[in-house]
Amino acid sequence: MHEDPTRRMEPPPPRGRSPDYAGPDEPEEPGLSNRIKLLLAVLVAAVIGMGVALAVIAAGDDGGNEVVTSTETDTETETETATETETTTEAGEEVTVTETETTTETTTETTTVEAPSP
């Protein structure tokens, strides 16, 4: 036999293995390895868990810091009307002059009470 170190032959595949067996020099099948698939599954589960936790926290906010506000408004209005009528006769005609003065005073008082909700 010729012993040329640049020429090598691969050993035959072991018995009992399928013909699709990838030997040490052959590349593995394309696609993601099981480790990468497991890592992606864990990351997806973590993202979904964070989303659910955020939704629960947002929905569970019962507003413990709410403040109940009660407002009362009292309004008083006073109106005074003064009417003065003067009738005079000038050059055979009767002239009537009426003056009316109206004064309105409005007082508004607002009371606001804030208390924490029970």
C-alpha cells in the first residue's frame, strides 16, 4: 500500500448507526441547538411573566391614597331697590321723571373638607 501522508481515508461509520450519522468532520444539521432553544423558552417565559405581573399590579391598585373631598357653598344675595318719582308741569305738559336705584350684594362662602378614604 502507498503511504502518502497527504492522502487519508475516513473510517467507515460504526455499525448500528443510521446513514445520516454526522461524523466528527461533518457539520451538524442546520438549526438551533437544544441549549439555544431552552434559553429562548426561558426568556419568553420571563417576558410573559413580567407582562402578567405588570397587569396584576396595575389592576390591583385599589387607590389606597384616595382623598374624599366634600365642598359646601353658601350664597346669600341681598337686593335693595329705591325708586323716586317726580312729576312736574312745564308749559302745560306734565313731565314724570322716575329714578330707580338697585343695589345687589352677594356673599359666597365655600368650605372644602378633605379626608382620606376609609
